[in-house]
Amino acid sequence: MVELLARLLMAFAIRAFCRWFDIPSPAPPRLVGALLVVAMTIGFLLTEWFIGSR
């Protein structure tokens, strides 16, 4: 639980830093882009798990 809260805090801190200094955000600005990143991450993790279990 503490790890999840730390990750959320870091994500909000990075976003606030980018907004404050007018730096382009490293995250996609649209929900579809964010879902694409999530899907690619899940696919990578599942592939790594599948190959590692053999």
C-alpha cells in the first residue's frame, strides 16, 4: 500500500513540475494514448512472464 501511494505521489509531482516549468509532459495528453501505454506495458510484462516461466 505504501508503494502504491509513493508511486501516485511521484506521478503527481512529475506532472506538477512539468506544468510549473512549461515542460511537455512525459505522459500522453489523451485517455486513448494513456490506455495504449498501459496495454503495451501489460503486454511486455505478460511476455516476459511467459518466456521466464519456461
